[in-house]
Amino acid sequence: MDVAVVLCRGGSQTIIVEANAERRAKVPELVGNGLSQLQASAQQDKLTVVGSLQDIDWGKIDLVIECIPERLDIKQVLFTELESLARPDALLASNSSSFPISAIAEGYKHPTVCWACTFSCLPT
């Protein structure tokens, strides 16, 4: 949720994909709590939560930051799926601290749009 909090706080339209309905229902509250701690509650309207990648209008997406479990195999599968969904010029980023982006995006046709990044929300 930290990445979503940072993006919403900065005013970016932010979409979280959560397949599990129970966890999906809790996302707005969790992000809202993070925004409240940063005194940015008004930015919660920047958040959208969906159940699958197919629920997204990919023509409007400029940046994707994956924040899935630290398993190279599932990150590679996700990047393969993103390749078929995202615009070729959309920036794809990984929040991984375990794997280099070159391993995650191995075989990706547009490797110049793949980046690694690290986010964290620390209480002030």
C-alpha cells in the first residue's frame, strides 16, 4: 500500500489490482489510513481498486509499478502479461529489492521502458 499512498499523496491517479475480494475491500481503508498519517486524506479520491488487469483502461496508463511477492517466476509472468496489455511507451517498473529489472523483464520486447524503483512511507 505504500506505493499507492506515495502516488496518491503526490496527486497521481492510482490503480491497485487486487484479485482477492476480501483484501480488495480493505484497500481503500488501508490507503486512507496511510494518507491520514501523512495529512493527505483529500488525495484518497485518486485511488481506484480493481480485481484484475483486464479491468484497466490501458490506453490511459503511463506508469506501472509492480508490487507483488518477491518471486522471480511470478514477476516474469506479470511482465509478460503487461507486455500484451500496456502501451509500448508505458513505463514498467518493479518495486523488487531481490531481483534486477533485467531478470524480471527478461525477453520483454521493449526493455528500455523497464525500470526498478523502491518506495517506502515512513512516519514523520
